[in-house]
Amino acid sequence: MTLLCRLRLRAIRFTEDSRGAMPIEGLMAFTFLVWWYMASFQFFDALRQKNVNLKAAYTVADLMSRETGPDPTDPTKVAIDDEYIKGLNRVFDYLTFSPRPTWIRVSSIYWDAVQEKYRVEWSYATGGHPAQSDLTLQASKNRIPNMSIGDSAIVMETNMAYVPIFDVGLAARWYDTMIVTRPRFAACIPWDHYACGSNAGGPPNPDVITLDPAYSD
């Protein structure tokens, strides 16, 4: 009998063998069930955290859309500056309960009918991250709704680091959300104490904020 025939017979006997050991089979089933339970918990936690991130992003975007800029006659109307955006980041941290780093970027954009592209009026990012610019904004133009001439919109970008609890094939990642919303009570939201379309004093911190050069008289 050739070696090939012997191997074939052994394979046939193995497939037809119905003997087994209950402890071994129980251990194999238990191992699979433990992995399945951990994987189910991990994927559920990842989706839950992503949902929390999305809801928190909509919340801070809605807060931003209700601002109108400073008003000397109304102490509740505050200036939109770096401290305000950092405060929004703290609100985002509170809503997400994230133990990992987070950062947000807020930008005021408009549609330039002459150049036929979206442009940035001002932008600020927390955590030392780069502000949005006309060039980087073009990479997200397909995610921005069509805007009429003279319209202004606020782009809220939130970023939250997520690290899986268990190693079940799900890698660490950043949950990033981009929400575009229009100001509710004003045509545009100015930066700091400057009126919309007027920046005669220059940007308060050119290293971390982008302001459109045309943002002047």
C-alpha cells in the first residue's frame, strides 16, 4: 500500500470517528464563548462611544450656532475667542466622559462666488492642532452643503481618541466628526470683538488661528 493510500485511509477514518472527550470539547466551547463575549462587549462599547461622540458633537455645534458675538448692552453675549473654543472642548469632554485626549476645531466659512470655492473667515483648533485653511477646507468640500452668496456657516470638527479595552482585532482609532451648521441669530459669527468682515487689528494669535486676508475693510 502506498503512502498516499495510507494517508487517505487515515483521513477517512478521522472524519468517520465519532469518539470524543467531553472535557476537551467543553474547554474548546468555553474558549470560543469567552472570545465571543469579549468581542461582543468590545464592539458594542466601540459603537456606543462613537454614538456618544456624535451626540456630543451636535451639542457643541448647536451651542456655537446660537452665538452672535459680544454685545456691550447684553452681558450674556460673549466674544468668540480661543478661551471660548477651549471651553467648548471642556464641554465636549464632559459630555463624552472620554479618558483619552480630545480636541475640536471651529471654523467660520463662506462661499466665494468669484473663485467658486469655500473659504475660511476664521478658524481655531485646540490642543495645538492646525487651524483650518482655504487649502485644507477643499478636502472636505463634498461634506459641506451648497451655500448661497453671502451665507456663512460654522464647521465644527470634533476628534476623540478611542483605545479598545480588549484585543479582539479592533485597532485604536480617532473618532472624528464634522458638522456644518448655520448661525441661528446672526448672519455670521465674528471672531473676538471684530465685526464680521472687519479685522483691522489683525488676528489675536496668528500661530493658532487662521483669518481670511479679506477679513478687513
